[in-house]
Amino acid sequence: MTKVFVTGGAGYIGSHVVKLLGEKGYDVLVYDNLSTGHEWAVLYGKLIKADLADKETLKKVFLEFKPEAVIHFAASIVVPESVKYPLKYYRNNVINTINLLEVMEECKVKKFIFSSSAAVYGIPKKIPIPETEPLNPINPYGETKATVERILRDLANSGSEFKYVSLRYFNVAGADPEGKIGFAYPKTTHLIIRALKTAKGEFDKLEIYGTDYPTPDGTCIRDYIHVTDLAEAHIIALEYLLDGGESDVLNCGYGRGFSVKEVISMVKKVTGIDFKVVEAPRRPGDPAILVADSSKIKEKLHWSPRYDDLEFIIKTAWHWEKNFNP
Ligand code: UFG
């Protein structure tokens, strides 16, 4: 059984990947400080509650488990928070990743999959965005992801045998189609979750941040990708590295977008609830359009997503949200 070390495996995306890894017969060890993740979300393998800042524990766990590969989800991910507390973001996302990479080096673990983000592009010039677009983040969160990508590039070019795949996520949404896990962080700023929580009555209204963008209906367009399709991309990337593949950087999106207004209409259709929506000023740092050019991952890794359907994405998220009571 191939042993895979997963940081942040108790979180939203991590737990979906752990589920697939378990179903496919991998031996999984989840390393998570449970700051935003949950023990119940880890459906397979062993969970160690510890922090990446604690290098001693990290190394001890590595020496005992002896993983062949690492998938690194653990990070802080809230863009506005990163603007307010940049040092927290650099420490957690950059310094803790360096700890992890050092321990990997010391323990001779050479395969690494990294959770990057479309936030590394900032305001892109080309739409859909190819991986060759320059890294030009416009907030500290995106900076931390771009910084780690540069560290990974340099490490892979250092003459070591280190190989990595960096996956640049677009807007991840939806929940496990079997309904076992889903998004479980109450303080979210994400559009689909906030819209569902408004439908549920947790908020009295949903605000649309900006209706004067240069898009057909004036609201921002995003490439919403189902979390299980994204999880599958991790499995494929892992198998690629285990088969001796070279380091690479890949966008994870479907290559099409929906506006904020289109998403809200779909949430109303799926839930059958006509909640209150108000127009509000632009939120700082929002690019008008973020849509992936996903041809590279489709051609090179033969990723064939199954859930490229906004209605299905929202249905799975709604099913989870209705049944999930924090
Ligand atoms: N939006 C609203 N009202 C809300 C919430 C969001 O109008 O209550 C709008 C936003 O302004 C944006 C769109 O809905 O135009 C999507 O917003 P999200 O917060 O759901 O997602 P973002 O595109 O801002 O961010 C996501 C991830 C980030 C990542 C980024 C990169 O959450 O971690 O994609 O593409 F950096």
C-alpha cells in the first residue's frame, strides 16, 4: 500500500481527497491541527492532531510513517483576513511549508502535491487563464501561494530528486455526492455557501459585491469546480508523480464561468427559496473574471471531470448544508 502523508486532511478539500485515497486503497496519514478541520471529516487512515510549526513532532511522525508522497493542504485561506494579518499568512502558509519541505528532505521523501490557487494570477490579462500567465497576486494570501510555488520550483531545480505538482484551484464548491462530508467552516465568505446559508435563514440577506464589472450582467464571473472532481485531480497528479512524472503546475477549473447573478438564480432554483438579495459596492481585490484554461491537466494527465454542472454542484452543497448543524 502506498503511504501518503496529507496535511490539512481534516479540512474541506483535504477530507474529500482523503476519502478518494482511502477508497482507492492508499494508506493515509492525516496531519492536521484541527484549527478549521474536523476529526469526523477524516473518513480513512489515521489522524494526528499536530501543527506544522512543531517540526519535532512532524519529523517523528514522518520517521514512523515513512510516506512515499505528501499532499499539502494545510493553510490559511481567507483573503480579507490575509490583508489584515499578513504575518499570520506568511508564517502559516510559507514558513510552515518550509518546515514540511525540510522534514521531507531530511527523511528523503521526494514527491509533493501542493494546493495552490488562481489567486496567484491577480488580475489576469488572458481569459481563460493559461498556466503561463505571470504570477501577479494582489493580496497576501495569493502572495503566500506564489512564494511557495517559487520555492518548489527552486527546490526542483536544485539538483535534488524532489518532484512536485502544484494545482492552482479555481472556485471550489459542492460536497461529496454521497453526502458524507462537505464544507464545514461557519465564517465563510464564499458565494455559494453564503447564498445557501441565506436560503436557510442564517443571514437575512445576500449582498452582491459589485454590479458594474465589465461582464454581461455586471457581476463577477468565476469558474466553479466540484470538490470531488478537484479531489480526483489530486489522485491523478499523485499517480503521475509516483510513475516518475516531472514537476509541473496545473490549473484546476472547468474552463467556463458563471456570474454572481447566475449562481444566485441557481441557488434559488435548487433550494426553492426566494431569499433577499441586495446590491452592494465592489469588494476590494476581486478580479472581474477568473476562468481557467484547463487544457493542460486534461491533455497531460487525462483528467476528465464528472460534475461540470452548476446545478449538481449546488445540489450537493445544499444537501450537505441542510443536514450539517455545527
Ligand atoms: N460574492 C458576492 N457576495 C458574497 C460573496 C461573494 O457577491 O456574499 C462574490 C465575490 O465578490 C466574487 C464571487 O462572488 O465576485 C466569488 O466570491 P468567493 O468569495 O466565493 O470566491 P473568490 O473568487 O473571491 O475566491 C476564491 C477562493 C480564494 C481564491 C480565489 C482565487 O475562495 O481562496 O477564489 O480564484 F484565492
